[in-house]
Amino acid sequence: MKTRRSDRLVDMTRYLLERPHQLISLSYFTKRYDSAKSSISEDLTILKRTFQNRGTGILETVPGAAGGTRFIPYILRENAEQFVNQMCTDLSEEDRYLPGGYVYMSDVLGQPRILNEIGRIMATQYLNDPIDVVMTVATKGVPIAQSVAFYLGVPFVIARHNAQITEGSTVSVNYVSASTERIERMALSKRSIAPNSRILIVDDYMKGGGTISGMRSLVDEFDSQLVGVSVFAEGAYSGERLINRYTSLLHVDTANKQIDVQPGNYLDQIFGDQNLTVKGKEK
Amino acid sequence: MKTRRSDRLVDMTRYLLERPHQLISLSYFTKRYDSAKSSISEDLTILKRTFQNRGTGILETVPGAAGGTRFIPYILRENAEQFVNQMCTDLSEEDRYLPGGYVYMSDVLGQPRILNEIGRIMATQYLNDPIDVVMTVATKGVPIAQSVAFYLGVPFVIARHNAQITEGSTVSVNYVSASTERIERMALSKRSIAPNSRILIVDDYMKGGGTISGMRSLVDEFDSQLVGVSVFAEGAYSGERLINRYTSLLHVDTANKQIDVQPGNYLDQIFGDQNLTVKGKEK
């Protein structure tokens, strides 16, 4: 049965939103809705316009026999800024202060809608920089990795401090924790990453960068390439960090037992003084 | 500027899909699209029809001044069955066998789209059984918890074997691992769950049920109520399980070093011999 345009628009929107970065052939849609190619093309024009006007993402059209359409989510500067500022306010609440100068963030990082926003924001940085795999370390980086990986349309892998029997053979590395100067160890399942993968490392929190330098060693061990490092929050750190090139959404300082949360370097790095351009087109 | 119907349909679909279980007032949409209430109502009728026809979920209408609309995602039996069967095939690959009778599943549980399906399937069981919080234990249950929590529109919390400084004060419990008979310990941040919460426990894998019985003790410690236990896979187990009432998507047997993955008890439990009904309406 032929589908009405309005029904097609609703269902196509859902179908594409659930599959970021996946190429969907036009003929898939013509069959799904028993509709002519010309109708589907008109539908896609409407989706493309609305996605652009609302800052949802790009609907890319790939011409040719092997072509189709691909949804690439992003976030606009204005929305990213709003989210970061909201996080600064929420995480600055006094009673979040923990002994040792830490900030309680588990409740915030246990909210799927917030995690989705974090993922969408982090993924926007890699619009033109293909990623094959997102890597994180257990435990609190996991939900962030999952969300970024969804928006990039790729899998994620979890390094662990204590290798589990359910991981099979693993590759392990030693690294020095920058803050405690202790030697630590992390492992990753041997079959989890193909050689020559382009890897994005994400984590919830970075202080001296020790844990992330451990993951960087893992990237090397897997003969792969580190494309970027994105953390939700960086903590104020007086020493020299083991990681120089990274992106942070937030900067957290807890000197004098006062929590001070400010925007990290993300907004400047990504949007800087010019607008973000996507494959030559201005957003 | 007034928005065209086609644009409204696309954007409303996105907006609602991103916010499962959240009540959105009609006036929010009339303002967002500068459109009359009657137009928005017509749009919602279209969305409702398409969501139902395509097995996406229910679009509930709440009448009255404090009313609005609420999207409740579910999965149809046919789609759930298809997914479970696909998992049985994928996880039965010979080279997944690990020493000790385990099955390598980390690659599958590192794919966001698969996790989304798992979440949607597990959430369908609790359509009429409100959940306040999803609980899991680090590490491999985390992505599942995140996904289920998204579809239920609630937060998730992560119990850990090694309490972290970033969790603040914690509540700990001891439990006996059913398979190793060792005593283990897990902890959960004290401020993570309000008393009298209705809790759903999820995990990736259950054998004797020891870990899950540990989480059940945590539920008690937080003066809360256990509503259900959902696991991605249950392993064949000859002894008596510490947990009787649970739902599994898959049943994994590795006797004689052969992997045999069959559907778990989910499909029968949820869909049984009658169709799933939602608030009196048949799906």
C-alpha cells in the first residue's frame, strides 16, 4: 500500500535519526513506502531543510547507483554553549564537593538525555575527521563513549584495569598515574580493534592525563592512529599534563574547597572565531 | 514565522523521539512552530498513526490544562523475535568460545545500534509498570543500563566492586558469587537513589545469579523496591539460581566447548500466548 507523504516524513525521520552516518539507498525507501523515487527525493529535500533549520544535522545526498542518503548529526554553537553553561551551573552546587577535591558528577552522568547531548557535542568535532572506533576506560567513561559512538555511527571499546575472563586474550600496557605517580595497568581485548584504526579516546574526567596516556599506549599497541581526545571535564592541574592535545567541555577547579566549574576549551576549539564549516558548506 | 506542516512533522518526530516518557505540553509546540493548537493536534494524530503502524511506540495524549503528549517507545513481537534470532546466530560463531566456557560478546555489546535495540526490547516489558531507576554493576552492564534507561525516560546508577573516591559516601553489601562461592562486595553511592524508588536491575550476563543478588541487597539497603531483573544473556547453570524471577533475551550453553545460543525466556514472558496490551488497548 502506498504511503502518504505525511506518514513517510514521520517514519523516514525516525529511520534516519536511528542510523547516524549510515548510507541508506533510495530504493530502500521506495520499497519501504511503495512510492516513486521522485516522491522520496522530495521527502528528503524536506527533511534536509528541516534538519538544517533546526540544527539537527546534515542530510547528505550521495549520487550514483551506489548512492543514497546519510544523516550526519551535529550541534550548533548556540545549543552547545547553552548546554555547557547549564552544566557549569548544575555542577557548581556546593554539596557536590567531595574530600580530595573531587566533584560528584555520577548523577549527571547517569542521565541518558544529558549523555546524548554530550555525545552529540563531542561527535560534532569529528564531522570531517573520520573515526573508526571510540575508546574509553572502565567505568565512568563508558556511557560517554557509547553516546559519542552512536552519533559517529561506530563501535566503542572499553579498556579495563582488571582484565576479565570474558575478554579473551588481551593486550596490556603500564602507565604512570600523573597525580599519584603510581604505576597502573590497563588491558583491552586483543580482538577488539583492527590494525590501522582511527581512534577517538573519551573519558569523563582528566587531571594529569595519566589514564589517557595509558589509552594512547594501547592505541600504539594496536598499530592504530589517535585522532583525538575528548573529556567531559578537565580538573585544574598545576603540573605538566601527560596529554597536551585534548578537548574538554568543562574545566573544574576545587581550590579552597570551593567548586568552580567553567567552560572547557571545546567551544573555542570547535567553533573558534569562525563558523564551523562542513565539507565546504557553512552551517 | 509559521512553520509548514511537513517541517513540523519532521521536527516534532525528532523532538518526541529524543524524549521518551516526557510530557510535552501542546503550548510548547504551538509556540515552537507559531501554529494554532488545532494544527498541532492534527500533526500529533499523524505521528500517532505512523508510530503505531510502524511499531515505533505509543503517542499518548493527556487531556486537560496540565496535559500534553508523551511518546512511549516499544517494540513489536515480530521485531523483537527477529532481533533475538539474529543475536543467536551472531553469538554462535565458533571463534567466540573462551576458556572457562565463556562466550566473547564485547564486540556485540560495543555497538550502539544493537544496544539501542536491547534497550527498547527490555523497556517494552515495563510499559505498564513504572520504573524510577535502572541499576547495574560495572562494567559490562553499563551500556545496557544506559540504553534501557533512555527508553524508560529515567536515570541509571552503577554499583561497583571497588568503591571510588569520586562516588562520595557509599553503601556496601556483601554477596556470595554462586559459581565461585567466594564472598564479594559491591558499593553504590549513597546519594544515588531516593528511598522508595522502583528499581529495574539489568546486566549483560547471569549465571548463578550471585551478582544480581548483590544488587538486590543494595535495593533493600536503599529502602527501595525491586520491580524486575533483565539480563541480555543467561548462561546454562545446573545448580539452584539465587534469582528466580528474571527475564533473559538469550540462553547460552557452552557444554562440550560448543556454543549454543537460544532465545531466552523474554519472548514467552512478554508476549506469551496473547498479544501485549497497553493500557487496555491492543497493540
